[in-house]
Amino acid sequence: MNYFSLERKSPEVGFEEAVRRGLAPDRGLYFPKRIEPLAKSFFDNLHLMDSVEIAFQAIKQFVGAEIPEVDLRKIIAETLTFEFPLVHLEEQIYALELYHGPTLAFKDVGARFMARCLGYFNDRSTNKESVTVLVATSGDTGSAVANGFYKVPGVDVIILYPSGKVSEIQEKQLTTLGENITAIEVQGTFDDCQHMVKRAFLDHDFDGKRQLTSANSINVARWLPQMFYYFLAFKEVKLEERPIVFSVPSGNFGNICAGMMAQQLGLPIHHFVTGTNANDVIPNYLRTGTYQPKPSVATISNAMDVGAPSNFVRIQEIHNGSFEKLKQNLSGYGFTDAQTREAMEYLYSEKGYIADPHGAIGYLALKEYQRNEPETLGIFLETAHPVKFLDVIPKSVQESITIPKSIKSVLSKKKKAEMISTYDELKQYLLSN
Ligand SMILES: *Cc1c(COP(=O)(O)O)cnc(C)c1O
């Protein structure tokens, strides 16, 4: 499969090159040249297939011949080692829990898949050129990436996180692995970390010295495997005769955009709903038709504190740049922290369900949509384990949250991080290590 840059000023590349580069040389996001819908027989037989087979069929065309089928199946089998339970909460509402992976965040799937693809390419490569994955994180991305790439041959991972601004659990998950994972603690905000990473990608002083790549949803190998969730959920509800709607709590809009790719492949999704926090650029766009990115503001659902969603250009591409077409396929609503807390309390007291702040926004958005579309079957994505956001979960709910074993063991490990405060220090580090 070939990929082209959405800036349309770079040459097309194959899957491997797109994964190694992350972004095209013209700074555009890569997008697949063609999308071939899956055969009807695939959907008819979906309920008979296991998760690995479903995922394989969904992603195969996007990888193409660059990874042979047996190896691709193996990569998928090693990626999908945990469950994605669908929890029935109300007659027409399910929660799809995506947080049962090793770092308790949905990003585990994309990170594990991407890491194994890069590992595969490095294994086979004759020049043994190692790749440095450089990521800025406000918490969740960094831990999923660190864990996914741990001990993958030929890949060094460098994670920048803002000092004092990630939770204790998240910091431990980032800083205690060692081996090929380096954590860099930045005296500054998440935006400062992000700026440093962007500057490094543009810095020609690394040319020929370090091949830098990204591991956020810009990278096609992190973005596309997120299609799996939608197929796996559909398998569970296949026999319900209602139009299916997915509600996705969104930040960079990579996850929801992957759902739209699944829909392009023929998965019968009636409509998408996005829930955001106060960073409501997309809901505003859907209302006004004007796309106006703005600086991000801090909220209790901080993995979605994004003011300029990077996958917006892919969403536009999927809808042929048509605002009308997009509006028919996507609804969006923004919520305050107070509304988010209220939803967490309500879900717990009325439904006995513990949601994290991101999932709670997915629920709120779905409810809002269903007020006018009561005949739909709604599935909202629960993107993180509540324990990762313990400090912002209402007291009444907190007491019932049990800390998983994997978290307990990481908490007792010793933190190891480099401390920096400027871009030059980062550059120095990258050139000398
Ligand atoms: C990253 C993240 C999101 C947002 O996902 P996008 O693909 O960036 O829209 C939502 N919830 C949690 C818990 C996350 O970590």
C-alpha cells in the first residue's frame, strides 16, 4: 500500500517508510492511497472469526506486501493479548472498555502494533539503522509507548514529560523501565515538551545521525490499528437490529478517525459522536463551519487537552473535504469539568459503573446525541482505567476503585529520568548519546 502526504508536496511512500518517518518531509500526515472495502462475506462471517483474524483482515491492505501475512498475523497476535469488554449499561448504551492493556490505556494497542512493525523492519534490515522514537506526553501516550517499545531491537525511545504535571502512576510507568527507554523530565508544560519534539523533527543537524520518528497518532502504525476496536465491538452487537453509533472521547482525533476508516472498509456504522472537554474546536467547527484551532486549556480529562487536533486533516480527507458530508457523519459536543464530575457520580450511583473522566465525556456526548436519535444503539469508548485519574475522580466513587496488581508493582520501582529545561539540552543529549 502506498501513502501520500496530505500536504501533497512529498513523494508517495510504502508502509515501512511511512512508519519510519512518521510525518512526510513536507510536514503532512500520511494517508493511504486507496481504501478497498472488505467483502460482504467478511461481515457475514465476522461472528465466527477470532479477534486476530478480524484485525488481520481489517489492516492487511494497509500494510501490503511489506510484511508477509504470517508475520503480520504474529504481530497482531502479540498486540491483542487482552480483552475489550463491552459492558451493557442502559437499554441502548454500551461502554466499550479499551483499558485492559499493560498500561491501562487504549493507546496500548497502537503502541504495541507500531513497536512490533518497527521491530520487524529492523530485524530484516541490512543496514541495521536504528530508529529513535521521540514523544512528548501529558501522561498516557508516554507510558503506552514506553511499554510497547520496551526491549524492541533497533529502537530507542525518548519520552519528554512535563515535570510535576503527570500523575504519580503515570510518572512511574514512564521512568522505571530502563533498557531502551529514556525518560526526560522537562521543566515546563506539556506544550513546551511538544514544541521541543517538533523542533527536533525539523532540525537538520540530526540528518544522517539519528532517524527520528513519532509514536503518536500521526504515525500510521499507531493510528490504523485503532480500527480493531470498532470491528471487535461490532462483532458483539451484530445481531441487534438498530443503527450503531460510536461515541468517542477525543483529543487529537486519531481514535475516532480510525473508526471512520473502519466505516470506509464497510463496517456498518450509522454515525459518529465525539465528546470533548473545554478544548472544543471540533464541536464548534461542526456548529459554525469555521475551523478555529486555539491554545489548549487544562481540564480533568487531560489526555484530551488538545487545541489543534492533528488528525482533523485526515477526517477531512475521508469526507472529501465536504463540510456537509462530515456533518452527516459526525456530531460533537463539549463538556465542562463540572459536567464530567457529575457524569462520573451519576454513572456510579445509578448504574454502579466506574468511569474515568474521558469515558464519562464519551457517555455524556452519546446521551446528548440520543436525545434526538432515540432509536440508535450507542457504544461509548472507555479509554482509560479510572485508577490512572484517581485524583480527579469524585470522592464518592474513588473508594470503590481497586488498584490493579501491575500498578502496585510499578509504584515500588525507582524513578530514573534526565532533567532538562531547554531545547539545546535535548539536542545535546540526542547528539551525544
Ligand atoms: C489519548 C487519549 C484520548 C484521546 O484520543 P485521540 O485519539 O487523541 O482523540 C482519550 N482518552 C484517553 C484516556 C487518552 O489517553
